[in-house]
Amino acid sequence: MSLWGWILLACAISIATKFVGFLVPAKLLDNPRMLRVAGSLTIGLLAALTAVNTFASGQVLVVDARVVALAAAALALWLRAPFLVVVAVGALAAGLARLLGAA
């Protein structure tokens, strides 16, 4: 199968999965346990995505300016800064770390 065939197959599977989600009864989704599970999965997936984007470069683990940016943004979050300030602090920390020689 060509690349476009695989892409179209992936699109069809994605649309089918979304449609199956609409068929789930509302009573099942209103369950407090389901809400906790969905919230926990969201947090776990976001944490995994953040870790991969911070510490990975291709197939290699790296420690560079992204780690400094993550630490600075985490500190800003801990101090309860607004989201835009957290993003700006992380960007500034990464820029300073790169300026000082962190690749």
C-alpha cells in the first residue's frame, strides 16, 4: 500500500474511533469514577509528552537548555504565575541558557 493509502486508512480509523465515542451512553460518562480516570489519563499523557519533549532528541537523551526552561517554568507555576508569564519565563530561561553555552 502506498503512503497515501496508509494516511487515508489512519484518517478512517480516527473518524471511526470518534464516532464510536459518540455512541457511549451518557450515563456511563457521568460516573464519578470515569471522570477521575479521564482526568488522570490527561495529566499522565501531558506529563509524558513534556518529559519526551524536554529530555529527548531523536533517539538520544539530552540535557540542554530545555531542561533549564522546564525548571524555570515549573518554578513560575509553583509561584502561581499566570500562564503567559510561565511561558515567557521558560522562553527567557532557555534563551539565557543557550546564550551561556547550553546547546
